[in-house]
Amino acid sequence: MAVAQISSLDSFRSGRRLAALLRGHDEIGSAVQAARAALQRAGSIDHLAAWDEVVHVLFGGNLGHAVVLVFLQLSEQWPAQRSTDDLIAIGRAAGDIGRGAGSRAAHALLIELSKVLPRLVGAGGLTAVLAALGQLANGGPESVGLAIGRLEPLLVHAGGEDFAAWVSAGLRASGGRASRRRAYFALDDPLSARLFAVGRTGDDFARLEKRLAATTLALWNRRPRFRKLAMAPTPVPRRTSLAAGFIGLPETFPGFAGEAADTVYLAAVAHAGAHLVHSNVRFPVGRLKALQIALVSLIEDARVETLALREMPGLRRLWLPFHSATPSGQATAAGLMMRLARALIDPNYQDPDAWVTKGRQLFADAAGRCTDPAISREIGGLLGNDIGQMRLQFNAKSYVSNRRTATTIWRCGILAISRTVRPRPSNLRSIPCAWSVARTPMDSPPTTTQGPTRRCVRRPPR
């Protein structure tokens, strides 16, 4: 009881000092009050004194009101299930980076971290990212903005420790020359991609191929035809593909080794097998937009998994750990889709968002027609219209789909679809669906979609 009283007193005193500092800055003062109230409701009263200190440092560091306000917005929307220590660490890092690399870098850091926080849930991931960017701010401040701009796409297929290793290697490889650092962190230097792959060059596919073949035969009574996809010489590795009966698997999933790698590969082939058995209709792309394609694909992925789970309920234990999306204060199209993907496979997941609830209800209402692929087009279309009315931003180039398996469900080859939506491989540690199956060329004759300017072009498999 005494400790709680001391903590409350410290919080009261720090709040008074902060209010005095912000006197005359009404916009920031109001934002501070809103953020503090949100943190108190979340049970973070023990951290308020430290949080007040961070706001004090950011405001007194002459980094600009925009930096302070974006930190306050992040604080107000901070997930209740996440430690406030992480929020305080982010604020302190923004202050340090701002002093070394400027207010623009601090502002960019806060904006980008708000997007990638769900992918930095592992122990030490966030700490590694912040330490790496602090190191870069000290050794190459002109390149901090470039590295921050690459944070989201790099974390799509790697973890915080991998990002830190990439930053450290870039500092060493640049030899102290700013021009080389800029080229490296802008990904204009081919060496950058190769160095990013350091530590993940094993061949798990070769080690697991026989086991994966036996698993596919046992689950689906299908003798699989595997194709190994080598790591691409780019920051985005090859992802699992399914086309013309071939299951293409990367030689390694970055960031996974040993038992964790085994689980990822098993989840991937189990999901691909569900499509081989249950995805027997190809949808015309026609005039569908990127968001609509992504939503129809999401529902189709959930549909085939639902059918698989009816026969083999144990598969849920294999797939469910990769669905870790949780409700967040800031709604985005991609975030809502990740939450819907979890809602469709996790019966215990609760989400307050009306759109997620509607998607789950539409899917449940169609349970009696789950063998009909047409429900994917119907439900995906309805949900797409709702997101369009909400005017939520959707970035097709950076969207990481859940259970991404476009297999042969789209009546089109890679050229026609990739210009519209380019799903990226998942960060298997923190977002739903580890096995990101890419659209690949079909072995069927070229066809023409309903769109007047989009043609399907057949290309040979790589």
C-alpha cells in the first residue's frame, strides 16, 4: 500500500511539473491530459512519472510540436496488453535520435514504429531495433531516415535482431563514408541485401523435404511435387508458392531455425494442401481493386482452412499460433484484415470492431455453403465495400496478407495481378499466417480477364 501511495504521489508531482512546463501550449496540454488518462485507465499509473519525464524531454529538446504530438497520440492508443516500459523506451529513443539526426528522423521513427509494433512482440525485438537506430544516429546520422523508411518492409520477413544486424553490418561496410552509408541504407547497394541475409543461409527445405512429403501424403492423400525456391538477392526473400500442382518452398524462412523452422514448414504445406484439395475454382480478376482481391483471398484462405479443420481439428494447433493480431486503437485496412483473419480461425478471440464482427458473422452465416468457393467472392465483396466507405488507407505494395495463398484461385498469371496487388512475405514471429504463398504463373493457356486493359500473360515458372 505504501509503495502504491508513493508511486501515486510521484505521478501527481511529475504531472504538475509537466503541466507548468506546457502552460500556454494548449494543444499539447490537452493531448497530454488525454494520453495520461488513457494510460491510467490501462493500469499504467506506476509508469506515469517516467512517462512525464519522456514528454518533458521531447518538449524541451526543441524537436518540434509534431514530434511531441505524435508521441502523445501513440501513448493514447497504446495497447493495454503491452508493457508501458516499451512506450517509454520508444519516447526516450525518439529524443536521443532527434538530438543526433534531427527532428524529422524522430518524427519518422514514431510514425513507423506505430505501424510495426505488432511485429515486435518477441523478447528483445523492440530493444534491438531502438539500439540499432541509436547506433546509426551516432555513426551515420544522415542515413537514419533511410533506415527508418526501410523498417516496415524489412520487418515483414525478419525480426528486430535481424534488422539490428543489418544496420550494424552497414556501418561496418561503409568504412566511415557517408555516400556509401546512404547507398547501403537506401538499398541501392547490392551488398546491402546480401549482408541482410547473413545468418539465415541454411537449407531447411533440404533437411525437411522427406518429412514434408510424408506429412502432405498423410494429411491429404496427395503425393506432393516440391520445388525449392532459392533465397532471392533482394531484401524480400522468395515465399511459398503453389501452382500447377507444385508446392514451392524457400530454402529457409528467415529468422527461424530448428524446431521453429519445422513448425513453419509444416504449417505451410498443410495450408497449401488445403488449397490443393478445396480450392477448385478460379476467380476472374476483372475490375477488382487491390483491396477487393486481398479480401476475397483472405476469405478463401479461411474457407479452405475451415473445411480442413472439419476433417482434422488438430490442425488448429498448428495454424493458430501464427494469428497474433489484437485490437488496436488505430484502425487501418491491413490491421483490420489481420484481426478478421484471426477471428475466422480462433473461436475464443474477441474483437470490438464492428467490421471484424460483421465479417465473422457473414462467414458464420455461410457455414452451410462452405464447400462453395463463391462465398469468398460474395463476402469479400461486401467487406470491401464497407472498408471503402470507411475511407481507410490500403497500401497494396506493403500489405502483408494473412495466410497468403493465392494459388490458382485467380484466373490470371503473375503479371496481371502483381501490378494490382503484391503481397509480401509475413514476419512469422508476429503476424498471422506464416506461410505467405505467392501468386505464380499458371501452366494453363493464357486467358483474358474482364478488365478491358488487363491481360493475363503466361510466363514460365522460375
